[in-house]
Amino acid sequence: MKDLNRRLNPGILGIKPYEPGKTVYEAGREKGGGEFIKMASNENPFGMSPAALAAVQARAAEAFAYPEATCREARIALAKRIGVDPECIIFGNGGDGLIYACAMSMLAEGDEAVIPEVTFPYYEIAVRAMRGKAVFSRMEGLNIDLQDILARITKRTKMIWIANPNNPTGAAIGRAAFHSFAARVPEDVFLIYDEVYGDFADASAVPDALSYIRNGRDNVFVIRSFSKIYGLAGVRIGYGVGATALVSMMYRVRPPFDVSVLAQIAALAAIEDDVFYHKTIEHNEREKRFLYAELDRRSLPYQPTSANFILIDAGRENRFLADALLDRGVIVRALPQPSMRTRIRVTIGTRTANEKFLAALDEVLAATGKGETAS
């Protein structure tokens, strides 16, 4: 039999499979039952936006038909909310779908894409799938080094990926630093600005990335999501904002029915659910301060966050630590990057969830020595 790999897209052969956060169902199956709280995937602790849930329940029967391909109703409503032309907006199957649409639209074989060394791994996956070359920029501690990104731009560079706030660190790039950086990015290099966690950041401190689109810059594309702030992670809907000509080209490669009828209904209702939006933000700020205080009391290092999760260094090998916490009913994220080997990412949950996590962490730390590993 012929070697299967020789018949595949060579771009995918070097891709490391993405490891999603373990679900409650998977945890129960792995551990033979029990109750679990999930603090691994940064989902909204309150669940879905009530307005979105009610709309989906009321209009679920409409799902027998194919969806309107351009999400017209949701685009018009969203455009009014964020102050751009509806033709500047494209909806996708979550932020991930838009990441792929960017790669398919903007990359040719051999093109380079600059990606920070520690960030969301799907950028690299999308680049490699298009047979592009991922060029990794260094970090400055846990912060993205913008100057190093600029230094890595060559004639082959086609795009730059920036998550702000960054996942998995929660660190945010300030307004002045980003504007200075963006001004030095060449016009023929696309700057993909992923702010799916941007709702949780201090709006006065981070850049208004949409201003670039409003001012006519055609090499900036902004990605946002309904997953975190509106609790629609399982519905799968996100959106991107860019120049109308760019968005028009992206529609050529995005699957025409990528956004389901129910996802469009949910998003349309969530856009107007200001009560839930502000409830989520206020809760996140309150529980973030609570966790900071508790981690300080335990002398555990953490990265101050502008997102809805906290990166914690517990001084233990993170996969061992995550498994030990799983034994105690708490699911957290063990990060794969070598520089993150003792760090876990923990979603900011309800007070009950946060207290259960801390109690479980105390048990693990008391039962193990510093530097404990799975072996």
C-alpha cells in the first residue's frame, strides 16, 4: 500500500493536533463518574445570554431551512452597535472559522506569517494548512514583543497575528504601544487583530482596533466572538471586521452556510442583551479581584489578566497538577508550550467554582512537593 502521507496536503503533516479543553462528560468518563466543574475553556459562568436562549427556543423550528448566507440581519444590527458599515462585517463559525478564512484568503504557498511564541495555537494550524511558513516571534516575559515582530518581517511576510488580550497569558497590549507598532507594519502585510477576549479588557487602556477600519486601512482585520461574553461557545458564532473589499473576498472562501440559522438567531438577540453583557463584565472583575487576593495569600505567582481567565504558576509540572485537580473534580487547562510547563490557565468562574478550585489546589499543593511531576 502506498504511503498515505505522500498523498496528503504536505502543509498538514507538521501540524500538532489542537488539544481542546476537557468537557465535563469526558472527565466523568475518564474518572469513572463524579461531579466536575469546568474551568478550562473560559466559558461564561452564567451560561447563555437569556435573550439569546429565549430567541433560539422561540424560533427553533426555523432550523429546517438553510441559513441566509451573509447573516444580513445580524450584520445590520451589529454594524449599528459598533459603528461600521455592514459590508465590513463577516460572520463565521466561531472565531476559529474566521482564522481559517483569513489564512485561506491571504496566504499563498511559502508566504510567511509572524506569530508570537506563546499565543492561540490555531493561528499556526491555519497557516500550515495553507502551506505557509510560521515564523515565531519571541516573548518579553509573558508579554508579546512587538519590536521582535517588526524585526522578523521580510519580503515573504504576508500576515501578523496578534491576540489582545493574549491567550493563554491574559496580558494586554496598551493603546500607545499598539498604535506605534501598527504604524510600522507595511501596507502589504495583513495585521490580524484577535480580540475575542477584548470585552473583558479596560477599554480606555487597549486600542480601538475598529478605528483602523473606519479610517480606511485595508490591511487590518479584527476578530471578535460571542462565545465568552454572551455565553454562545457551543452555538459557534464569531465575526470579523475589515475593509469591504477584503471581506468580500473572504466570503468567496468561507463556506456559504457556515453560520447556522440558530447561531444567527442567537447572535441577533445577544447583541441587544446589554443587561447580561454588563452582568458578565462586573462579575468577572469582582471574582478576578477575589482570586488575586486568594493567590496572593498563598504566595502563588500569577499573571494579572485582562481576560476572563488567570494564568497561575503553581510550581508543579502542569499536566500532573491538572490531573490531580481533575481527581478532585476541577478541570483546568495545562498549557503545552515549554515555557508554560508549570503554569495552568484557570477560567474565572462563579464564587462557588472559584472556592472549589482553591480548595482543590490547596489539597494538591499540601500533598506534593515543589516540582512534583507526573513521573
